[in-house]
Amino acid sequence: MALFKRRAAGKPGEWYYCLVHQKVEEGPECPAKDRFGPYATREEAGHAMDIAQERNEEWETDPRWHDAPAGERDEG
């Protein structure tokens, strides 16, 4: 018999986007390594991939995250 119960990391009422199943899920259905979230609403979780893309674009164009000054990066 196990001494500790394995608990899921989320709570009902929190919304997640599962990267494996490519769908919105409420609460802790899939492992944390396979999901984005939590989000406050189902609709927000449904836009998880759009939100991630926007954040990636912001990061890629933010000169604070690159050693070379803006405009001098190698785009290769």
C-alpha cells in the first residue's frame, strides 16, 4: 500500500488546453507536462495556442532576450 496518494495538479473550475488531445479540458485530466494553463475560462483555454504564438513572437522580437542589438541578429 502506498504511503502517499498521487494527486493531480489542477482543480475543477480551472481550464487547460491539452497538447496531446488538442482540446480544452476542465480540471486535472491530463498530466501537467501535456497541457497549457490554468486559464480562467473555457474560451481563454480554447485560444491557448494563439496566446502561445503571440508570446513567442513577442519574445523573438524583444531585443532584451538577444545578445545582439535589435536589427543586427542573424535570422538564419
